[in-house]
Amino acid sequence: MQVQDADETVQGSEPGLPARLWTALRGFAGRAVDLVLPPRCLGCGVEVGGASTLCPDCWGKASFIGPPLCACCGRPFEFEAPGVAVCGGCIARPPVYDRARSVLSYDDGSRHIILAFKHGDRTDAADGLAAWMRRAGAELLADADLIAPVPLHRWRLWARRYNQSALLALALGRMTGVPTVPDLLVRRRRTPIQGGLSRAGRERNVAGAFSLRTARREMVKDARVLLVDDVFTTGATVSECAKVLKRAGAARVDVLTLARVARPVTP
């Protein structure tokens, strides 16, 4: 499994600069920007004391996901269960991916944060949101050989101007040193918006929508891939991506998302 030769693979620091100097330069640049543009809450936009954070009001409304949760899909449990617990859904229908973890429940407390990042040009939020993901997905990142985002179709990317999942993946790569390959997967057909579709409808909508970039095929063989996306709803999109990666020989595929739609279940 080779990843170091990928053109777009991102390492931890700027080429040609010692790590300490690069860190100092970034810190200086960040402080200079803060003097001109004071940091604002990722949720409501009010001025806050530090970059990439929430004001107390938005923090209080956000529902962060933590243990106890399903060891497979990461869905929160209503109460602690002995040993390694797996939810009924994963037992009845084991996912294509191996493990999934998310930072937040996708609800009224988090929706505006995610939509501002996804559609409101709040690309400055990527580092702060990725820092949350790093904590929530620590065990997945520790096992990952490479990180890859769920891709957008080229026309949607052109209209939006950025892929929010790729920004999160790249930020995670910089923070952890895990190689990041933004173009590992290709969305080969433009699918309708998933909102409003049933689970079965979502699965039909994305069936066959993704492929592996031919030049990256050897990179995936026997690799442990961490797939990054913004929101986990039914898992249809990440499952379709995981199918492609496993057919190409990936040893495992884990999923890390910023948020997920989930009510707590009984273990």
C-alpha cells in the first residue's frame, strides 16, 4: 500500500519549511487576521474570544455525541451496556463500512452550524469543525492509512465552489499527518438531492454513482481508509462509497462525519 507518491496527498506542514517555523508563521498570520476580522461564532456569527468556536448560547444548544454508543455505526444508546455493544439495526443489517463516528446530532442545535459551513461560504470553520471530528474519531484516525472525502459531482462542485467534505478531510490530514487524497473517489453521475427520500430511495439514488479514480487503485489495495462526510443520514452515500473501496481491495473502511441524524436507541 503506497500513499506517499500521490500528487494531492497532504502532509502535516508546508514543504520546504521547518515545522516549527511553519507553525510560528501560521500563528502570526492568524493573530493578524483576528485583529482585522475578529473571530465569530460558528453558529450564530456573534463575536467570540477565539477562532473556530461557539458562543455559550450555541454551545449549550449543540448535542455532542459521546459514549455510550453502538460500536459499529456510532449511534448513541439511551443507557450503558456491558461489553462491546452493537445496535439492533447493525445486527439485523450489518453495514458495508466497518465503523462510523460523528460529532453532533443533526438537529435544531447543530443544523445552522452545518448549513452555514456547507452553503454559506463559512470555509473558515473547517479547522475548528475538523478539530471536533479529530476528537470524536480518534480511534478511527489512529487506524487510518489514508483519508478521503465523499466527492461532489463536478457540476455541483462548480456551483458551490468547494466540497465541504474535502475541506474537513484536508484539515484532518494537516492535524494528524495521515495522508489525505481528495480525489480518491469520483462522483460519476449527478444525483438528485437526497432530502425527503426514504432509506430505500436514497440507496437507489446513489447506486452506482461513485467510482475509484483509476490512478489511485494501487493506493487503496490493503489500505485502511477513513471516509469523511458532513452529515450521516441513513448511511446510503457512505455505504455506496465503501462498496467501491472494498471492491478495490481496501482492508477496511471507517466513516467519520460532522453530524448524524439519530435518536438514541436501546442497546
